[in-house]
Amino acid sequence: MLKAIVYHRYGSPDELRLEQVPEPQLERDDHVLVRVHATSINSWDWDLLRGRLMVGRRPRHPVMGADVAGRVEAAGAAVTRLRAGDAVYGDVSGCGWGGLGEYVCVPERALAAMPAGLSFEQAAAVPQAGVLAWQGLRYRGEVQPGHRVLMIGAGGGVGTLAVQMAKASGAVVTAVDSAPKLDRLRSLGADEVIDYRRESIAGSYDRIIDLFASVARRRALRPGGVYGVIGGSLPRIAQTALVGLVSRRKRAGVVIHRPGREPLEALTPLLEAGTVVPVIDGTYALEDARAAFERYGSGEFIGKVVITHAV
């Protein structure tokens, strides 16, 4: 048996419990067993807890946690890249979740070698947010030097990484979020910051990355520009997807998350060089997962909220 944070019904962080659950078994030749050192909270975890992605009356995956960073404990006979002792990280939302447990057993293809120089806590902050940021900056064409990029909701996990990636590509970045997060966004390289509660968005942009699906702000898009939604309410996301389907003139749509090893490996040079640095709002022990989710639910965090496992 192993320790895990479990929830049995939808609701608030009060539903989270530290329980003993069966240890995952290495039953398939292409799988690896990983001892999890750290995980981080994503919007999907919050939405699952709150029941916003409800499928059935009870949670399908009672142990949440998409992002994992840890060490390989054992590898199946068909595993070719990884071996016991390797430090790895990845997004396991497509293969059973489980990052809030001490071990996960997942296909080798879901994991990448951890970039040199990163702690497990830093690595756990990257997989889902980093891949979404990488995909958002390449949605319907890559960002080019000199492009004006607007990021709405830039203070979260995806935004803090995307600001740094866009600057590394030579873009001019405008970051939008609440006032307490703006100084940190400037320190990450944002050329301009906007407090969405007090200022309106002016100017025109070659690319808008929208973490809140604020559809009305597409008017700030230059002709031929790209508008990509990464987060927000389901009705707004659906509206954006519909616009992208019915209008060939509007290069707007939803950035579909495609986790995997390849995009993580594409980020490795940036992470190892320190060009992109994961931003961690705070770290919490597994036993304090309820407090970690409360912090996430407050919306006041910047970057990622990370949960560590005692090893």
C-alpha cells in the first residue's frame, strides 16, 4: 500500500483525504514504475475536484495529479529509453492520472528525461503548462522575431512559461493579469503589463494567447493574426472553436493539449540554459495538499503550486 491524496466526491478541497491505496503494478512491457517526488496543480485538477469535468456521479480518477517528476523504479521488458534510477517527468493525464500518489505506472512514451539542473519541484511545474505554452506559441504558425504577442491571464503556470518562451523567440510581449502579479511578469521579460481590473487592452497584436477565453478581445488582433484559447469556461471555449470552424478569415481556435515526450524534449535546451525558468508560487507536503488546493482556488498564486512527496 502507498499514500495518496484521494477524493471520492466532487466539491471543495475539504473533500481531499490522505489515504492508503494499492501500489500500481508493472503489468505491461512498455510501462515504467515511477517513484513520484513532486507534482503540481493544473486547472484540470481543480476542475475535476469541483466537478466541472464531471463524468458520472463519482470521480473516475480518485487520485488526481497530471504532472509528475520522479525516478524510475522499474521498467518493462519492452522499454528502450529509460531504466531504473533515471530522473523523469511528464504529463500522465492521458494514462490514468495519479501524481498525488507516491508511485505511478505509465507508458514510457508519456515521460521525458528530466532536464539537467532542474530540481524535482521545478520539473513538476513544467509538463502540462510548458507543453501548452509551447503549443500556444506555435498554433497556426510559429511566433517570429518582432511579433507583438498579447497574453491574457499571464500570471499562471502556462503564462509565466509562455512569456519567457516568447521573449526567447524575439517577440514583444504584453502580459495581462491582476496588479499583484505584474512586477513578476516584468521580471520574466514582459515588455508591457496591464492590470485587467483597471486598464483596457489597446493596440493590435500578431498573436493573442488567451487563458480565460475572453472572446471579445479578439478585436485587438491584427489582420492575419492568430488567436488561440488555452483556458476559460467551457461555453467560451466552445464559442471560440465554433468561430474557428465557420470562418476562414479568422485564425482563431482552441489550442488542443497534446501531451507527450517530444514537446518536453523540445523545451529541454531552454530549461537547461536557464532561458526559461519554472515559476513556483509555493511548495506543500503531500499531507498539506488541501492547503495547496485552497491556494490554487484563491486565484492569487503566480506560476505553479507544487506538492512534494517525502522520499
